[in-house]
Amino acid sequence: MKNEISRRGFMAIAPIATIGLLLNKRSNSWLDKPNSKFGGVQIGTITYSFRSMPHDIDQLLQFCIDCNVSAIEMMGDPAEDFAGKPKNPNPFRMGPPPRQAAGQPPQRPQMTDEQRAQMAEYNKKVAAWRETASMDKFKEIRKKFNDAGVSIYAFKPNAFGPNNSDAEVEYGMKAAKALGATSVTVELPTDSAQTKRLGDLGAKHKVYVGYHAHLQATDTLWDEALSQSPYNSLNLDCGHYIAVGGKNTKESLLALIEAKHDRITSMHIKDRTADGKGNLEWGKGDTPLKEVLTLMKTKKYKFPATIELEYDIPEGSNAVKEVAKCVAYAKGLLS
């Protein structure tokens, strides 16, 4: 009888144990693929969030899996390095700057004259490489990420500035398409001729150009660029918008999203204070995260909400753990 009870007990717990093993073991099965789409809202992250953790393209993919992120805006360096971009002789670290007193702008180290000369020469080599670069490696990245359950919706190489040639801009757009992205992203230029140029090239390649803004954000900031080309769009940052303060309120942000939803290709989410000083862990600032995500869910907006990790990482944690927290927080708001 004792053996029979033991056998029955084992049979009862075996399926549970098996499920536990499946859930904890990384493999290529569907159980291991990340899923950060909640309530119809695609939560993603910009890979800039992992800047404090040096990585190659394979490590980056593992970061996404570990964070349960199933869609990303990809920064240029890991993809371009994988594709064979010339090695930077003087890499300038992208990690967070030293901590500053509250309200003080971050201070980053400045390049020497020698370093600036090296970078100028390096940029020429990169421009020449981009003009003839094959798209095969970018297609390989797309397959690698898609097979793991991670899609790439936007690409942000350093190729869309006024000093970049048309050939470089077009390379960036071709690479975005090879990665599976529908848009590229760039800081909003101050010169309207540049937004027209990018919009025209975007129309040529059927790739949207999402313009990102910081504390210059207003309700009308993007209007000229949007009027220049149907391929010019917003890469709206809700946290930066709120940090401006003044007329930029919770109500005006929600109204802006509703008014421009058909011209938003992706949106950044972070929690900042309305006085422009704080960039805080989610739930501690003034960005109306719940209202924004609920609006996206209710209206069934298709553009992704992109986590951009910019708050100070707590002692003992790292960027992967903090992005995972943000994903879980967003899931909680949308559940």
C-alpha cells in the first residue's frame, strides 16, 4: 500500500514537475519565446537601454529573451558590427554618465583633438563601407531574432545626419527593411531641409522616418516635417514631453497621441517628473503611463510603446533586470 501511494503521488506531481522543467529550460520551443504584447499593445524596448552592458548581436538577443521583450527598436552598432562595419579605433563609451546632483545636466568626457581627427577619418571609412555593404548579414539578424520570437520594428544607426551622404541614408533604410523594420529613427533635425530630404528618401524606399524629440517637444513641433512627406512620422517620447512642464500636461499628451496617432510609428515610454529634473523608476514620476497605455489599448493603436531605460540602475541590479521590471509593470497596467 505504501508503494502504491508513493507511485500515485509521483504520477500526480510528475506533470507539474515536467511543466516546471519546460518553463525553466531555454530552448527553441514556443514555451521559451518572449511575449511582450499585452491587451493588444506591443511593448518593446530600444536597445539603447542596454548601453551599460557591452554586447554583440547574440548577447543582445539573449537580453531580449531574458527581459521577455518580443519587439525592439535596434540601435545601429551591434547590427552594423555584425555586418562587418570597420572597427572603431577609439570607441566612445555609450554608458550612462557619472551621477550628477539633482537638476544638473549629465557631463560626458570630451574627445581630444587627436581623438576627433581619428573619428573624422573613421567616419570616412564607415561611409565608404556603407555605400557597398551587403544586406545579407542584416537578413541573417532578422532571421536569428524572428526565430527566437523577437521582431525588429525600428532601426537607429548613426546614418541620418546632415553630414551623412544620400548613399549612407539609403543604406540605413535598406538595412532597416532587411531587418524587418518599417521605420528608422533619428533626433528631429533643426533644419527643415533635412527633414524634407529624409522624408523624400523615405518615400523612395517606403521606410518611415520617426523623429525623436527631447525637451523641445511641443504639440506643433513635428507639424512641418509631417507636412513635407507622408513618410515623416513621430517617434514620440512621453517622458520627455511631460518633463517640459508648462503647457505639456497629462491631458495635452493624451490629446496629442489621439490627434497624431496615424502619424506615430513608435513611442518611447519612461517616467519623468514634470519639472524636467527627474528620470525615475516607473510609478514614481509624473508620466501618465497607465493613461497612455490604456488609451493605446482602448483605441487599438498599432504602434509599439518602447521602453527606454534612462533612470539610475539600483545597486545590485542591471539593465536587463530593470527592463524586465518595466515590461512587468506595463503588463500589470494593461491586464
